[in-house]
Amino acid sequence: MSGDVRRHFHDELGDLKARLLTMSGEAEAALGLAIEALLDRDSGKAAAVIAGDRRIDDMEVEIEDRCINLLALQQPMARDLRMLTSALKIANDLERVGDHAVNIAESTQRLLQTRPITPEPEIIEMARLARRMLADALEAFIRGDAAAGREVCRRDEQVDALHRSVFRILLTHMMEDPHTIGAGMDLFLVSRNLERVADLATNIGEDVVFLVEGKSIKHHAEDIGEALPTEPAALS
């Protein structure tokens, strides 16, 4: 590439990162609002999450178009190529986060039709961890920080452990009182969707390592490191 063309290309990459950050913010906000709807038993907030999903879908399409155009017109190599392929994958992961937020909102709407049931504290902690993982994964991507990407991946086991705990707790409740089966199943679906959000944040963390080091760590636990201990905290 000539100097002017390369400068233009890197300006386009910078703008692409900014769009990914905006999309990440929308996905995080949708997830946060879905959890608020669950905790507040607020049908309006749940409906707003569902209605807002189209905006996240449109962002994914826009980012995909930009990536494909840059790949076709600039034919990037090495790290620039990894950057564009990672951006394509991350946009898809963020769109799926939006879908999981919608799923949680839909579960909330069904729960509003049943007698009030308090979500387990483990679900609230899962939401906090999943949202933090998502934000940290995108920050690692923007900074090109492979160590931070690995650190996000290590946190996934904490969310998985909480998900398993939620399953055991809800199963016990449903066995003791069959009238709670419907609500219990919806709370389990909430937990499952939060677990999947953490998986998607982990995907982004793995993409950061690939971007920076040109190395895939998917399915290679030895390249991630030891899991970190869980530190319960309030939902931020």
C-alpha cells in the first residue's frame, strides 16, 4: 500500500474499532436492562430490550459490510488481516449477546405471569461477572492486550460453576414444590443465557490472543492458565 492508502486504511480500522465499542455498549446495556427487568419484575424494561434488539442486529450488518469491503479492497496481511477477521467474529458474538438479552427479557415476561419468585443470588452474581467479562474482553481487543484476553478466559469457569449451582438449587425447589416448576425453568433459562454470554466474552478474549500473537488458544486450557477464585459482589 502507498502511504496515503495505508493511512486511510488505518483510519478505517480505527473507525471499525469505534463501531465495535458502540455495539458492545449496546449489547451490555441490553443485558443490564434485561437483568433489571427480571429483578424489578418490570414488563416495560423487558419490552424495551426486545424492541431494541433490531438496533444491535443492524450494527452487526454494518460492521460486517465494512470488514468485507476492507478485505476485498485493501487485501490486508498479517496483523491487519487478523484484525478484520477477529472484528467479523466479535460482531457476531455481540449480536448473539443481544439475542441472549432478549431471551432473558422473554423469560421475565413469562415470570410476570406467575406468583413472585426471587432470583437466586447466584444468578445476580452470574450477571455481574458476565457483564464485566464482556466489557473487559472488548477493552482488551481495543488495546491489543493478549494478557487481558487470557484473564477474561480464566473467569469463564466461575460463571460455569455458578450455573451448575443454580441448576442444583432450582431442581431442589421444583422437587419440593411442583407449583414452582414453570418459574424454576424460566430462571434456569436466565442462568443458561448468562452462561452463554460468558462463553461469548471468552470467545472474544481468545480472539484477542489470536489478534496479538497469531495463536489460537481455543480448546487449549494450558494456554489460558489457572482459574481465578470467585469473589462475590453486588451487580454493578
